[in-house]
Amino acid sequence: DDSHAAVTGRDSAAYIAMNTRFHELIHAGARNDYLARMIRDTRTRMAFYHASSLTQTARLDRSWQEHGRVVEAIRNGDADPTNGCMSLDSSR
């Protein structure tokens, strides 16, 4: 997919844009406007630090792998692994 191409091509700018969209879709899917707004506000405040971490090759790879686990958990309807994956992903 496009995000994997960005990771393998070390295109941090493209991956950061896709990462933002990925998180927006997760927030929308949760159907909790209050929580989504709080997360969006926090991510906005932390954007510089978060974006700079995704210029590091190891972090870029790890982020893509974490997102894959989140998507797989959602597809399988596994709420507990999804919570754990998002907690891990959001803590970085």
C-alpha cells in the first residue's frame, strides 16, 4: 500500500501525512467526538515532536508495524488488542 511504499522509500513527509489520516479515521470510527477532539488537540500540540520522530528510520518502521497490528485487530473485531495497540502507538 501507499504507506508501506513511503516507509520503504524513507519518505517521512508522505508517511506523516498518511499517519495523520490513519489516526483521523480511527478517531472517526470510534464515534466519540469529545475524545476525538481531545486527541486531535493533543496531537496538534505535539506535532513537532511526533513528526520529528518519524524521520528516524527505526521509528518509521515501528509505526508502520504498529498500524498494521491495529488494522488487523479492527478487522478481527478484537477490541482488547486494538486498545493495546493504540495505547502503544499513541504513547510514542
